[in-house]
Amino acid sequence: MTDDRIITIVEVGPRDGLQNEKDVISTEDKLRLIELLADAGLTRIEVTAFVSPKWVPQMADHDAVMRRASRRPGLLLSALVPNEKGAAAAIAAGAQELAVFASASETFALKNTNCTIAESIERFKPVLALAKAHALPVRGYVSCAVDCPYEGAIPPSAARGVSERLLEIGCREIAVADTIGRATPERIDMMLKQVIKSVPVDQLACHFHDTSGQALADVDVALEHGVRTFDSAVGGLGGCPYAPGAAGNLATERLVLHLQHTGFVTSVDPAKLRAAVAHTLPFARR
Ligand code: HMG
Ligand code: MG
């Protein structure tokens, strides 16, 4: 087995998966979900977001979730943070990786974070400085890398430009996102062709929502480009409260099986993952 067949999955279910749920999900339920995901072999889990509780009430228990989440060797617990305040709180609570989020669409940047793209990059600089002081890696998301719920199609050059800025300020990994899950494999191909001109492919991850049922086809395109890190959410939960029409993330269980069937290897045991999927069913039904 060559390293080229090994895929890293970043499980975003406890954060992206749950942030959009209307009913309050208890901290205990979130912690149990994280434990089941770790049991299933996931090695990178985005466990919560240190964002404003006024903007995303579902993540208001970020401190308790991060402090109490299951810690084990080989497991990296990550926190989404919008600014220095969030980064400081996440680090104090024991985050092992931070993720900042920029957008290739100006309108989405304003709707989601109340600032322009350029202002968001400025806000991230102190986050990167704090992370460096604590020797923590930082991932940078590029939301709306292909489509924006407000502006429509986004030119690949815009996704490339924001990716470059995030690399310049010190992000170790760039995660390009189809936030509303309406891209086609052809448009993902065009976007990746551009982004790869600026981001080394071993520092690139893809984050696909699955609104149109195209996410696995998008994964195949990204695999052809050499991408080996993919985000997904257990049970296909997910969506962004500030991206109308964004349905769930690509389901981790579908991604794992698809990769297995196409000759790739992950750290995830599909049988054990079923327990985590079962745990999400009551949330999905609400
Ligand atoms: P703002 O209102 O402009 O912030 O929001 P502000 O700096 O003016 O502060 C206003 C209040 O928020 C103050 O409190 C601050 O202390 C507080 P007050 O004095 O009113 O009591 N505040 C915070 N509280 C907790 N944690 C913080 C924080 N920062 C300020 N970190 C802000 C700006 C960025 C904070 C806000 O817009 C926000 O929290 N946005 C987050 C939206 C969000 O979480 N969206 C979903 C995640 S992104 C996503 O899903 C996309 C992704 O999955 C990839 C993809 O699919 O595209 C990653
Ligand atoms: Mg997302």
C-alpha cells in the first residue's frame, strides 16, 4: 500500500453538523458523539466553534465541549474560531488545532462574519500569532469556493486569491468548501485547477456539502488532482445558518465506503462508525 492511497478524513459533524440544528443538543450528547467518532477511528475531529453565541447559539457550550472532549493519542481536536477572542478561549480550553474561516464571496463574508474578506484576513493574523506561540496548527477554510448563496457562481480566481492570503499568513492547510453543495464535478475541477497553482496539494483539503448529491463525484475529481484530505459529517448532518439552502455535509459513512470501494484507505472502521451514525438519528429527526 503506497501512501498515495491513504486518505485523512476530517470529521466536522460535532461542529458543522450540529451548528445548524434548531433544537438545543445537550453537551452530554455532543461529548458522546465525539467519543463514538474517536472509537470509530477518526483522527481529526472539529469538535466545536468558539464563535459568538448570539450568532450561533448551538455552539454556546464550546468551552465545556472542548474541555471535556475525549483525548487520546493520535486524535487531534480542532476548534473553529473567527477571531482572536475565539482563539484565546479555544486554546485555554485545550484545542489542539484551530480553524479560521474566510470566504471567496464578499457578501457571504459579511453575512457570516460581519466583515469584508480583507478585514477577515486582518482578524486572522493575531489568531495565527497565538497559535504559533502555542505551537498549534491552523487550517484556513475558503467558503463559497465555487458558489455563493447570495452572489451565485464564484470565479475560481477568487478562491485561489483567498487561499493564497491564508497561506501567506501562516495557515498550514487550506480547506476549499462548496458551502451550499450545488457545484458540479466540472466546476470543482476548474476551481481546483486554479487553487492548486498556489496551494501545494498536500496542504489542500476539500469540504463538500451534499445538497445536490454530487459530493462523492466531487471527491473523485479532487482525488484525481491528488487531494488526500476530505471533510465529512457523520450522518450527513450539517449546514451553515448564514448560507440559505445549504444542506448537510457529505456523510462520513458514505465517504468511508466510497473510498474503500475505490481502493483507498482510511483510519475509520465502518462497523464502529455505525454507532456514531445511530447517535445522530434523534438530531436528524428533529
Ligand atoms: P460581531 O457582532 O461583528 O462581533 O460578530 P463584535 O466583534 O462586534 O462583537 C460583538 C459581540 O460578540 C461582543 O459581545 C463580543 O465580545 C462577542 P457583547 O459585547 O455584545 O456582549 N464576540 C464573541 N463572543 C464569543 N466568541 C467570539 C466572539 N467574538 C466576538 N469569538 C463574529 C463577528 C465573527 C464574532 C460573528 O459574526 C460570528 O460569531 N460569526 C460566526 C458565524 C458562524 O459561526 N458561521 C458558521 C460557521 S462557518 C461555516 O459553517 C462554513 C464552513 O463549514 C465551511 C463551508 O462549508 O463553507 C467552515
Ligand atoms: Mg461547512
